[in-house]
Amino acid sequence: MTAAPNADGRTVAQTRRLTLRRLREDDAGFLLRLVNEEAFRTHIGDKNLATDEQARRFIREGAWTCQPKPGYGQFLVGSRESGLALGVCGLLYREELEVTDVGFAFLPEARGRGYAAEAARAVLEYGRGLGVADIVALVAPDNAASIRVLEKLGFGLRQQLRLGGRETMVWGPLLEV
């Protein structure tokens, strides 16, 4: 796994099967499809994006690309073999909790293939390269698929709270005793 940018300045990590790169405005169609997918809206929330122009603006100005910490953001996860966009995975700084969150979401046809865990491992390594000591994950209590991914990463439940009017669980690496 490589966690350093390549010559194009957009790639942040590569794994055996995946490339993670910064979002570009020409990813608007993919982004629209992802954020309007039923599971995304149920477990993550409605981003209120309905047009290509709204998606391009979100990419230019939204929280996924305009983070308060350098190097952070949601990255497009693509297949190294086909080049197809599969999902997003990245680091988001949650100011209200003062934590770094690894977040991920994948298209339905990319789920159940281990891509989320593979991408999240790459992002965790990338975050360590940025000097981030503690990375957590925020997840809806009923999001069983994401919870399984977090368990594969060695994360465990730290706390449950209300965030933005929604029940949210904070998962983090289990500490060795």
C-alpha cells in the first residue's frame, strides 16, 4: 500500500485493487448517484444535491473538499483494474467533537467486496502519515454494514451520542492493554 501523493498531486493512496484520489468537478455525476442512493441518505443523510451544478459546487466548496485541516477530505475510491468510481473514503475533521473521522460510502454494486475496509486501511495509514494520532469513525447505530467494516479494522464502540439531531456511535481503535 502506498500512502503518498503521486506525480499528479491528486492520488493520495493506492492499494492492490484501489486508487484513492482527490475529488474533481468532473466527478459530479458519480457524486450525485452516490449521495442520492437510498442507503447513503438513510445512514449518512441527505446532502440536498439534485443537479450536476450543485454537485460541482459541493466538490468545489463543500465539507468533503474544504476541510480545516491540511490533507483532509473525502477521496474518490476507484478500481485500479477498471478505473471505475466505486465510492468515497477519507478523513473529516469534526469540529463539534474535536475528532478526526474516517468516513466511507460505496455504490451498491461495490459493497460486500472488501473495498471499504481496504480503502479505510489506506486512509488510516495516510492519516498516520499526516501525524494524526487518533482517528475515529462516526456511524449510525442501524448501519450494520459499516459496523462490520469497523470491526474488521479493529475498531470498537467508544460512545453513543446525538449529533445533528441523529443518534450516532463513535467507534475507535481498541486499545491494547
